Amino acid sequence: MRGARAESRRVALRTSHSCTMSSAPAAATHARSGSATPNVIVLGADTLLAARPATPAQVANACYAAGYSAVIPASWGDELIAAACVRALPGRAEAPVVLCVCPRVAERLRRMAALVPYVLSLAPPPVAAARYVRARAGRFGVHVTYIGECPGAADPAVDRHATPAALFRSLAKRGIDPAAQPPTVDERRFRDGRRFYSVPGGAPAPNWLYAERRGHALLEPTARDDLAEVAHHITLGERRLLDLAPRLGCACSGAIDGESWIDARARVAALEPPRAVHEVLDHDVPVDVSRPLEPWAGSVEAGRAGDHPTGPIALEALAALHDPATRASGVRPAPAGGPPRASAGEATRPPTLPGVPTSPASRRR
């Protein structure tokens, strides 16, 4: 009976996504008419936070008013990543797992060889969402724009990458005020932004970590020395899923410069609808969310002041540096670097929404 209900739900999802994604039918119409490829925009969690007091529905309506074919929440990427993590955890047995989805986390972890065996590395949520959209569109194609500060969006799956500020400037130039848009999205254009598997940033929700005897618990390290705390939990053999993303300024988790990173995910959740009681996406669609963790080839001199030496250091030695009494600041300063900044459109670029500044760094090849 349970299997029948699950299959019925999958069929419903396929039917719903065939309509709401407007992938194959709409793209076929575009192809026959010779018009441009449909433009889809993926809105990051930080974009929705930056748009306040406008609601996510009003931001979506503003994007539709600007001419986008579909507005996709980046939570779709979170759902794909969290589901992949849930599937991978049983293979890790009793060992702790360090989740690595955010590029900022990858940059931090790959400098410490002793931690790498415990890392579960997956694609950033915007990339996962873009790959899902492309898989749904199939051979008809789609043009994907991501709006947000995630540096991992520089990926072939993403055609254009712009900051929230660039999007809002473009909308303002077109006379479109998100806060003045209708508070609900037309049901024909509605894309389900609820969550089933995930929390903002792609980590699995706590109920999924306890389900089916996985037994892991989500932990966000709070000690000043984050790597030492990670090593400490690993040496204890605790069944933890360790996630540094909000602490390191992950935009997909809702981390905002000058605001508490501890409350980052709660800020995003406050803007979202209630959690779903069934899968939101069609997880039978083949989407590759893997991403290898590249080894660190630099040295501590090339890193940040105060970093651990990047030469060999035993896990136990690193864990011994952990001081639970020394806490990190709850407010993270502006991180160095970031995603490519948007610039005015150029005539040589493939057509996207006119007037939306984009960056050529993530042009799809």
C-alpha cells in the first residue's frame, strides 16, 4: 500500500512538473515559432532576504512582470542535496560526517587533510537546482539565470549569475517595484517552494537524520576554532552531521553580513511556507549532485591569518586544540571574495531578459 501511494505521488509530481515547469510543451512551442529559449530564474535565499519587506511571492511576480518564463526557488536545490545526503549517510556507518556543500566550506576543509576522509562533498544548491531544471527541460533547452551571492554558481549549468542588488536595480529601471506586486502567484505559474527533506543551505532536516535508524544529529560548530571542534567530534566517534556553512557565511543558508549566523536558517524559514508532507520534486529525474573536494595545493602563507598549518597534522593533535569555552562571534564580518559581480549586458551575449545585468563568468558552454 505504501509503495502504491509513493508511486501515485511520483506520477502526480511528474504531471505537475510537466505543467508548472513549462519545459517540454512550452519549449516545443518556442522551437516551432523560432523564438528565444525560455528564460528561467533561480532566486537564492539571500535574494529573498534582501527583498524584504517584499515577500517571496511578490519577488516572483516582479520577475514574471520583467519577462521571465519561470521563477524557481533555490530551495529546490536544497531538496536535491538533502535527499542525496540522506541516501549517503547509511554508507558512512557509525562515523561522523562533515557536510560540504558551500564553496566556502570546501575552501576551509580541503586545507586539512586529516578531515577529508570524513567529508561528504555535494554540489551547491543553485547548481543542483539548475541541473534539475535542465533535466526537466530535456532536449528543448532552457536558459538559467541565478540571482544570489553563492560563489558556487559559477558552473556550466548556470548561464547567468547576478547579485540581488543587480536584479533589483534592473527591476527599478523597468519601473517594477517588488513590494507593489500582488501577494500571491497565479496558480498557473506557481512553483512549490515548500521543503520536505531540507533546511536552508541543503542540510537534511533533523527528522530525516533520525529516520530509518540513520542516527546522525545536525551540529553547527560554535567554537572559535571551527576545524578543531570538527576534529574533536570526529575523535569522539559521535554520529554527527557537522555543517560549517552558516558559520562561514553561506548565502544559501541565509547568512547575512552583520547579522547573527546562528539565526540564518531561521530567517529564511520565516519567509517560507509550512513544510510539505510529501516530496516536492520528482526525485526520479536523474540529476548529478556530486562534486569532488579538490586537494589543497597552497600553504598557510596563501591562506588567512591564524589558519592552521596546511602540512600534515594528526587528527588527534587538531582535536586537542579544541576549547569549548572559547566561542566564535555570533555575527560574521563580510567575507573576502565572493561571486562574480553583475555588469551591464553586452550585445555579444546570448539573449536573456533585457536589462538584467549578468556576468559572463558562468556562461554555459
